[in-house]
Amino acid sequence: MMFNGLLVGGDSDNSDGKNDSSGACSLMDSATGSCEANAQASYYHNKLVSTLQILQNREETIRVQAESLAVAEERISALTERAAELRRDLERKSKEMLTLRQTLECCKVEKADVSVTARGDSEVEQQSDMMNTLQSNLSVIEDLYRECFYETAKQEDLIDLLRKSYLDVRLMDKQKADQIGRLQNVINAQKLSLDKCQEIALEVDSLKMELSNFLGSPTSTNNDSGMWERCEESFATAPEVHEELQEVMEQLLRLRELLNDPCTCGLQNEIRRLKQKNEALQSQTTELWQRNSELEKQLQAKSETKDNLEKKYKEEVKTREEQLKCVRRELAIMLESSKDQAVTCEQLTMQLRQTEELLGDKSEELVRMQQQCDTQQETIDELKDEAKRTEELYKENCKLRGEVSSLSAQAAQWREQLAASGRRVRKLETKLRQAIDCYSEKENNASELQLQLEQAHARGAALCGDVRRVLCALRHWARRSRDARREQENTIKEKDEVIAALQNRLQSRADNDMPCLCTGAAQEPPRSASSRRASCSRLEAGRPQFLTTNENEMATCSSAPTPPRRLFRKKPPYGVTSCKGTRWFCEATQQHPERHDASQDPRDSYCEMPEPTTTSTMGNVSPTDELFRRMENLSDALADGYRRWTKSDAR
């Protein structure tokens, strides 16, 4: 029965091995599929990393282009600012030239001054032409910059799209990697559980073999038979052996309970306990052997004492033989009765022997039956364990099959996703090629722009040099005009002195003529306003011609700028003094003055005008000085600009 149970256990183990092999094959297939998916994922990941590096390189090139464009913007802004400053300076110069023209027309400058103004006009026209060329160049540069800006914006949009697509692909790869890692963890856990189950099965098989060998070995049977024989021989003499047999029986019962127990995890602990108990029993047997040797020694000592006592007993025997004779007699009587008792005793001993033999046979049969029961219970327990294991393995196989089917479906989905990602990668490659072409075109455009910027730098440097030359010419011209102006001022001063002398003479003549006029006025009756007007008109007619100014000249002079300091130093004109004198004369002759409107007679209004108050503008700066100062500032600014242009060209 035991061997049949072992064969059944072996068949179940073989079936378990087949199931394990089939599960391992399915796991290997899933593992190979996962390895292929990992390889494809790593390939696509490397491909995406390479594309990311390409994009980073493109971003660096775009950044360099953006920096160059920023530098170009700064230079263009500087050029525009300089052009605006030049425009403002030209406008100021044109205004100053207009003021100079008006002043020259008012003062009736000679033909040489007209030639100087013509030269100034030609220089202004040249400067305006230069400004127009600069404006056209700046407009061209601005158009190119706009085109570059739009192209960079398009490139940035493409880069953003590529980044988003790359991030999506990376997220998909991360999700796939996480799923693959989870599946690998599940597979590893299942492998570990299978390995543990196999190890437990091998340990159980080894324990089964050891128990079968232990129970089926002839040495154990011989030892058991010898032990039982010894027990039978010393059953009546040694009660300690009976107690030891009871302990062994209790241990065997414990082993039986442990074998009946379905849990095989506690066998090692029980085996250790049994080994400890066996060691304790061996120590007890050694102690018993020592006790036996001591008892034998005691018996030998007692035998020696018996020899000494025999002598004494012989004497006593002699004394008692006589007593024995009488006792024998009595015994002879008793023997007859004892024979009957001996027959009965022999019969009883025969019966006891027979009962002992029967008990031995029955005990052997009981032992065999117990062994058979133990083997049957062991086989039953093993079959139960194997049934439970088969059920668990069946459930695990079902779970594994479901997981394998789900993994296969997921692998199919991943393959489809990988195919889709491959398509996306191809599309990205096409887009990258297009982007590479666009970037190459942009690089060419950038190189062209750099060449144009270098040309613009050269032109700007040339323009700065030309403007510096123009400013030098303007400065020379301004110096010449200042010298001519000084000469004119000197001539005007001389004329003013002459005019002052003439005015003094006229005043002296008027003072001489006033008493006679006053005597005549006292004799004549009061005149009307018309007579007073006539006197005023006569006085005005008596003025010299060079002091009378035309209305056109007054209109032209009214629009002129503020006069220089020398004009404020002049004395009031002759007309004003004459008006004062005539007005005093008219007031002296008029007893009852009559008011007249200014619109009736312009001469009366002219006579009745108040004296013009000459405001002192000594603190103001002359326009020539301002012009020289502006010219110096312009020359300094142009020198700085020329240095900057030369520095930028050197860079």
C-alpha cells in the first residue's frame, strides 16, 4: 500500500511537472514577446532621443539666429535713432538757414552772401538725398527683418508642435515601460511562487522517501524485532523497560499525528525534537548500562561474601540436615500434594505460553496493522495534499492563462501602438527633413542678412564719414558767415553812429525851431484836427528817406526771429522822436483836444502810438552761437558713431 501511494504521488508529481512545464512555456512565450516589445521600445526610444538631439541643435541654431537678429535690431534701432537725430539736425539747420535768409533779406546782404546761401542750399539738398538713401536702405532692412521674424515665428510654431509630439511619445513610452515593468514583476512573482512550490514538493518527496526507507528498511525491522524480544524477555523482570516502551509508543503516536497532520512545514521542528529526544534516550541507555555494570560489580562482591558465609552455613546445614530429614519426611508427604499442584502449574504455564504466543502474534499483527494504517493515512494525506495542490495549480494555471491572454491582447495593442508610433516617427522624420530644409534656407537667409548687415555697417561708416565731412564744411561755412556777420555788424555800427549823429543834428535843429513855432501858435487861433494832422504829415514828410520803412519791409521784419544784441543797443529811430516832438507841439497848440479813431487817419494813429519798450534780452544766446554749439554736438555724436561703426566692423 505504501509503494502504491508512492507511485500515485510520483504520477501526480509528473502531472504537476507537466503543468509547470506548460505554464513555464507560456511564461517563456510571454517573456519573449515582452523582450521583443522592450527591444522595439528601446529602439524607438533611441530614435526619439536622436530626434530630440537634432531638435536641440536646431534650437541652438535658432537661438544664435535670434541673437544675431537682436543685434541687428539694436543696430537698426541705433541707425534709426541716428537718422532721426540727423533729420532733426537738418530741420534745425534748414530753419536756421531760413532765418538767416530772412535776416539777410531784411539787411540786404551782398551777392557774396547769396552765393554762400546757394552753397548751403546745395549742401542741404545733398544731405536730404543722403537721408533719402538711408531711409530706403532702412526700409529694405526692415522688410528683411520682418520676413526673418515671420520665418522664425513659423519655426518656433513647428518646434512647439514637435516638442508636444515628442512629449506625447515620451508619455506613451513611459506608460508602456510602466506596464511592462508591472508585467515583469507579476511574472517574477509567479516564477518565485512556482519555485517555492517546486522546492516544497521536492522537500515533501524527500521526506516521503526517507520515511519509506526508514519504515521499509530490514535493519529497522530487525531492531524492532530484537527490541520486542528483549521487551518480552525483560517484561516481567524490568519495569523500567516497560516505561521506556511506553515512551517510545507515545513518540510513535506523536509521529503518527504529525504524519496525519496536513501541514508539512512543522516536520523539521518535530524531527529536531525527536532527535533531541533520541539523544536523551541514548544518554538514558548509557546511564542504564552504567547502572547494570555497577550492579554486576555489587553481585560479584556479594558472591565473595557468600563464600565466607557458606562455611557458616555448612555448619548450620549439618545442624539442620537433621532437621531436613524430618522435614523431608514432611516434604514427601507434601510432594505428593505438590505433584498435583505441579501438574496444574504445568498446565497453567502451557496455557500462559500459549497466551503469550498469541499475544505476540496479535501484537505483531497489531503492529503491522498500525503500519498499514499509518501508510494508508500517509497516502490519504498525500493524496489530499496533492489534490489541493492540483486544485491550486489548476486555479493558478487558469489565472495565468487569463493573464497570458490579456498580455497577448495587450501585446497586440502595443504592437499596433508601436506601428502607429513608427508611422508617427516617419511623419516626424519627414517633418524634421522639412524643418532641416527650412533651417538651411534660413541659415542661407541669415548669412545673406549678415552680409547685408556688414554692407550696411560699411555704408553707415561711409555715411558717418560723409556727414562728418559735411559738418566740417558747415562749420567752415558757419565760421565764414560769422566773420561776414561781424563785418556786417561793424558796418552797421558805423552806420548807427552816423545815424545817431544825424539824429542829434535834427534834434538840435528842432530845438532851435520850437520857440518860433510856439510864438506863432500863441498869436494864431486854435486850429482844428486837420491842421494838426497836416503839421504831423509835414513833419513826417520832413523826415529823411533812409529812415522811412515800407510796409512790405515791416511785414517781412515782423516774421523775423529775435534780433541780436546789437539791435537792442541802438537808439530809437528818428520817426519816434519826431512823433514825440510833434505830439508835444500839437498838445501845446490844442486847448480842447478832440479824440479821433485810429481808423480815420493812419498818421494820427502812428503819431499817437506809445513809445516801443525795448526789452533787454542780454541773457539770451544768439542763434549763431546756438548753431555753433549744435554743430559741435553733432560732430561729437558723429565721431562717437564712427567709432562704434569701426568697432562693430572690427568685431
